[in-house]
Amino acid sequence: MDVNERIRQEKERWEKETLKKELSENLLYTPSGIPLKVVYTPDDQNLEEYLEKVGFPGEYPFTRGIQPDMYRGRLWTMRQYSGMGTAEETNKRFRFLLEQGQTGLSVAFDLPTQIGYDSDHPLALGEVGKTGVAVDSLADMEVIFKEIPLDRISTSMTINAPAAILLAMYIVCAEKQGVSIEKLRGTIQNDILKEYTVRGTYIFPIKPSIRLITDIFAYCSRHLPKWNTINVASYHLREAGCDAVQEIAFSFANAIAYVEAGIAAGLSVDDFAPRISWIFNTHNHFFEEIAKYRAARRLWARIMKERFGAKNKNSYKFRAHMQTGGSTLTAQQPLINIIRGTYQTLAAVLGGLQSMAVSSFDEALCLPTEEAALVSLRTQQLIAYESGAADVVDPLAGSYYVESLTDEIERRAQEYIHKIDEMGGVISAIERGYIQQEIQNKAYEIQKKVESGEIKVVGVNCFQTEESTRIKISRADPNLEKEQIARLERIRSQRDSKSVERALEQLKRAAQGDDNLMPPILEAVRSYATLGEICGVLREVFGEYKQTIIL
């Protein structure tokens, strides 16, 4: 008798004689709706497909990791997402974290910066420095990275609509430090499509926004070979309410559109695909999250090889940063958020990611205090150096449960991508409101389950306490906005206004034509033209995006 058949028969016997209850009486599901068996056995896998579907680390389809030795060779980059209102405060926080062993920087910008307005714009009133650092011009960027050697650190910037401008500021900062830009390492998020579905920090219509992205692809492929030109952000899709399957499917559909746009702009796929990176979100279901990362690696490798015909194996690699789930944090009993962050980080380590940040335990209440940020960094360091989780590659491979979840997540994500393809691609799906509606429906479904108690949230709908936990709260300086505007006014008064005018006029002509926009943006930044002035020129030429209302 075949071994698998014997195991199957024995499992049936066990269910009847030992388990002694109907499985349907106690059926459980992952948050993505995948039904879970009581136990998994070898017959839940097809070992004949092992080499094709699982294989070895560092080899196609990269299910087990993109490097052959993974963390044995190099630990993940440890970051904390930081932006503290003013450039000076942000510089101070960065230098503190680097002194404590952080190995990469991650910049959070305030809302006016994200949507291309200077701090003195009427729409910026009350928002300056609230969700991150305010950056009005190159002068702010110079302060943020003062005494931080840009040739020795990797920097991630969560910026989208004005990504080209913030990248230009970073490049000029490096030039002023005497650093060759070929040495710069890091990423700009630059993922505009998810802004139209969940996040909302868009500026321009879709077509010119995609042009800016492909201009960055082209410029960086020639001048910044180590820079990740896009960081496709499933993180914000997940925070908006989608599940793990949708997180892969919708972000991959966005990435497919970027690859198609790069090819349509005349680039070879292997010129830019190796510099595509990702930011994913790790939520609470430990095993589903591990399987999600394994499924994502395999699916992306197949898309790049089979759909786009990429030849460079680096084009196949799903290189991802993750941040633990901000929306999983609770204002109630905030200290237990440390535990949530710990097992979410462990799931990402077992899932094999390249860069990580842990949301701080106080983030449901305020921007992270120094103490909370340090606890988050120490969480990563404890897992890296004390837990043993980084000692072997893909330690849960071969788990009947994890392999089964990996297969099912990949299958369901492929179904979503196929459906989006049938709609004409992700841009068409966005314009029709399909993705927005799917995420809204899932978010509503989850919220109903939390309110009914079907989904347990410790401290919120179970195991509540009446005692308040006293923690430090970071508070924005009430004078911050006034001081930032005064700095901006000084920059405008001290710069060469004629040089600014020439640079902005050159940018306008380039935007009206089809020249690559990075060189004129760089010249505008060097002249200390402000973010708002540069975006104002592009708004004049491109117009602004009008949101599709989905009811």
C-alpha cells in the first residue's frame, strides 16, 4: 500500500476512534477565512512537488528564502519608523537609535509633506509635524541627516506622491557630504496606486503619477544602482482592513502595473525589477503570517519569470521589509502591545524577511516616546541574538500545517490577481472601485466579529481591567508649527530667487514634454526651491486627482 494512502486511512480511523467528535462542531478559520483542520499530516502535502514548490533557499522559486544562508550570513536590517515633528528632533532620535544598535533608518513625514504642501500653506494648518517630520526644503533634509554618514547607512522614506522630490533632497544631501550617490542604499516608498485605494496622500492623476515612477526607475538604474526605486506597500492595505490573502493579491496587482509601466516606458524588466522592494504588515495569526511570506516569495518569483520573462534571478526575489501591525495595537492595557509586537516579529523572522520595524507599544496613543522606541528595537535584538530563531533557514519548512497554509494562500491570491486581470488590470479595478469595496467589506466583517466577541482582542472585548496603566505620552511642542514656518521664511529670504525661478521654469517645460523629470527636480532642490513650489509647478501642468467615491 502507498505510504500516503496508509496515512490517510489511519487518519480517518483516528478521527472516528480517538477524536470522537464531528470536526464541523469545532471548525476554526484563519483571519483570511482559510478553514483549519484539527491536525495536519503528510497526506496534506504532495512530496512529488517538493522541489518545484519548496526547493532550497536562495534558488527559484525562493519559497524558503532569497539568500542561501539567510540570517546565518546576515541578520535583517533593524529599523524603527521615526519622524519627530522638527528636523532637529528627528536627527536626535535617529542618532539615539543608531547608538543603541539600530542598523537602518526609516523616516516618517508629516501630512503636509506627504501631499506636497509647505508648512505655511493654509491646508497645512494644525498638521505641521503631527504624524512625522516636516520637510519644506533641502535645508530640513540637511538637518535630519546631520552627522549621519549616508554612505554607511540604509534609509527608507515613506513618501509617495512627492517621492521624486524627497529622493532628490536625499541625493543632494549626500553630495554635500561628499558621498558618491552610487553608494546610497535605501528606498523610497513611491507606491502611488495604493494611495488611490486606501491611504489618500495622492496629488496628481494616475497617468502623470506613473510617469514620475518610471522616471525614477530610469534615473536610478543609471545613477543609483543600490537604491530601491519603489517599496510596494501592502502595509497600508492591511491597515485599512484587508486580510493576508488580499494583502498579497492587491499589492502584487499594483506591482504588476508598475512593471508593465516600466516596460511600456522602454525599460528592460531586468533594468529595474531587481530594485523593487516591499513593505508588508505582520498581524496576529502567527502561522498564517509565516505562510504568507513564504507564499509571497514563491508567487512573485513565478510572476516575474512566467509573466514578464525576466532573466536576472535578482528580478525574481521578493525583498521585503515589514512593520508589525499598527492597527493591532490597543490603547487599553498598552503594555501588552509589547507582547503583540514580539510574536509578530518572530513570525516575520520565521517567514524570512530582510528588514523589520516593530510598532511601539504606545502608538495607539501618541508618537513613540524614546523609551517605547528602544523597547521595540530591543525586541528585534532579543529575537536575533537570544531566541535561536535566526540560526537555521526557514525552520518551519516541512511543517504539514505551514506548507498547507502556504499553498492555500498562494492559490487564493492568484485567484484575486486573475480576477483583476480580467477587469483590465489594477488601474481599471481602482477606477471601478473594486479593490476599495473588497477592503471595506473585509474591514466591516472583521469589526462586526470583534464587536460580537467572535474575534477576541485582549483588553478590549475580553480580559478587561478597570485600572489605568500609566505610561509616558509624547506631546508635540505647541510652538513647532510657528518655528517651522519661521525657518521656511528664512530659507526663502536667503536663497537666490532668480536661480529658483529658472529651475522651476525648467521643471515646468520638462513636465509639459516627455523628458525625465529627475534632473530638473534635482536642480530645483539644489536651488532650495521648496517642496510646495515644486509640487505647485507639477500641479499646474498635471492637475490634481479627484477621488472616486465608493458607497
